[in-house]
Amino acid sequence: MQATINGTNLIGKIDAPPSKSYAHRILISAYLSGEKVKVLNVGNSNDVLATLGALKSIGAEVFFDGVNATIMRKELPLTATVDCNESGSTLRFLFPVVSALGINATFIGKGKLLSRPIGELVKTLNSNGAKIDGYTVNGKLTSGDYKISASVSSQYVTGLMLALPMLDGDSKIIFEGVPVSLGYLDITLDVLKIFGVQIEKTDYGYYVKGNQKYKVTDTVIVEGDYSGSAFTLCSGAINGNVTVKGLNINSKQGDSEIINVLKKFGACVTVTGDEVTVKRKTLNAVDIDCENIPDLVQIMAVVGAFAKGTTILRNVERLKLKESDRINAIIDQLNKSQIKCEYKDKNLYVYGGEPKPSNFSGGKDHRTVMSATVLSLGTKGQSTVSEIEYANKSYVEFFNDVKKLGGDVNVNI
């Protein structure tokens, strides 16, 4: 699918999409509780649907109406085939969970999923009772010391945090290397607290007491998503006046940093209750460490393209290992719009100016599609963005929301 986009000022108010990060963790925790749990506002992104389907394959009974889900674990299967589609979170979270439950499972997926890094997690699990060969999981985890490289992905650690409380004895999660994306681990701790599970932060990582039970009241609500909302908020900063409703200003989401980033760019940002409003003002270049906010890099690069001066986005090397090589995607997008962009020494340099319309590739990556759309909306002229269906991975209503805000977008099947 392709979208034809004319430069437009986005003006108005929309609801935030559900937080995919919270939804994954809450749904898995609801399953682990063994109780009947209603989860409100899970949304219908492809990644969340992957987690729902995966939980069904390991014994969950799921009722889903397109927005809300009711989930209850039934009898555990002896064997299972777990389809994670293209969701890295589903795969990396459930690998340890399945190992802790003692289910013999084979994980499958689509796109680049099975070529993305998972070796460090497998090594750790195999050192503690699992017997993993490729993407087939056998054996059963035992409590103990779990040494894990947290410098590749915080998802490895979250998977362990979800699984280890169920083991008979106490365990330690010991970081090897400097951990990245710490905000996502705070989300995990927040969800575990909702379900009555306690994990203690330590100098080496985390101390996990064993024999804990997941417990919860019958209803949990997924909060609004800053990662997805960042795209429309940034469009407001570039060329409009956009309000996103349903955002928790005290959220544990690391990508809530987009509020501070846009302020540094010089945009007019106001927060009222659960609403964040961003209005256009003259934008100036920023220098941002992106180590813990990798999912904001693409859209920050787009804002930098419209800013005066050279924007520096530091520590972005891990973007090569996402659904696509997002560093090359950023450079390609900006070069097509006649904005110079370079990658040097783990940093991106965006030389701001006046981006021009062009024909942009979606790169089979949801964040690339949405970034290209915001870039196109800010130009003076007509652009096209290909492979827009990939936005459904995280933000199904993205193009509808852009239209609600007045965006001149025509979707062609």
C-alpha cells in the first residue's frame, strides 16, 4: 500500500494509541496469574495481536473485541508452536516464560524476526536448566545466577524478570556490560507491581525472590503510548498545533522524554492533565543522547531536518538491529528530501534546512513509515510513502488520526 501526502498543517486533538510496551507485559502477567483478567485498551496493533496469539498457543483462553481482552490460563500444553509474527517483544519475553513453565515449544516468526539478536538470552537460559536448540525450547529453568548482556536489548532482561519470580528458589539477574533502554525495565517493574510481584534493584542488576504468585484484581487498564504519540506531537512542532489526550504525565515510559526533547528544539509544549499539546515555533538544533530512547531517533531526526543548525543524535548504533537498519533508513529519507545527514562514531548528524517532497520507502518498518509521513506533511508539495501497511505493527489508527488532524493523505491499495 502507498500513501500520497501533501504538505499540511496538522491541527486538532486525538486520543493516544495504547502503549504496546505496557500491553505486552500486562497480557503476559495476566496469563501468569491464572486468574480471569480483563485488560482494557490493549488496542489491535500487530505486535499485541502476536502476543495474544502466542498466549493462546501456551494454554490461554482469550476473548478479544478489537480493543479490550479477557484472558485466563487453562491447562498448560506439553508441547506448543508459538507464532510471534514480527514481534521481538513477544519472542524475547516468552522464551524465558515458557522455559520457566517447562513447556516444550518451538517459536516461529515472520519478516526479520528470527534474524534479530537472541543469542545472549539463549546462552543465559541454557546455563540455568533450559535446553534450547535454535528456536526450540526444552527443559525447565532453575533458580540461580542469570548473567546477561543487557547492552544489546532490555527485552532480554524483561523476559527474565517475568519468568524468574515463579521459580522455586531466589535468583539474581546480573548485568554484563552497560544496560540500555532502562525506561523499559522500569515499565516491567511497574507492571509486576500491579500483579503483586516484587523485584529488588541492586548494584549488579536485580534480586528476584522465588515462589512468588502473580495476583491482580479483575481489570487492568493499558495507558496511552508515548512512542506512537511522538509522531503526531512532532508533526505539531514542525507545522501545526496538535493535542494528544490520554497520556500519563508520570508514566514510566522512557519515550515520555519526547516532551523534553521538543521543548529543547524550541517547540511550544504544554501539559494539562492527561493532554499534551505541541505548537509550532522556530526550531533550533539539539544535541541528544539517545541510548535509552532508541525508538524516538527516527522522528527526532525528522524534526532536526526542519531545525536551524546541526542536530546531533548520539549513541544510535543499535538502530541497525531493529526491524530494519534504521540508520540507513533515516539517511535515505533525509537525503531524498535534500537534507544532509551523516552517521559517524555511533552518532547521527542532521544538517537542518527546508526538506523537499519526494518518494519515500517505508522499508517494511512501522517507524520508518510514520517518520516519512511526518516528513512529507512538513514539506511544501506532494510526496508518496510506500509500504504504509507496516504502521499496523504498532499504531493501527495512525493514518486515520493524521486525517482527523487535517492531514491531506490519500491511501492507495
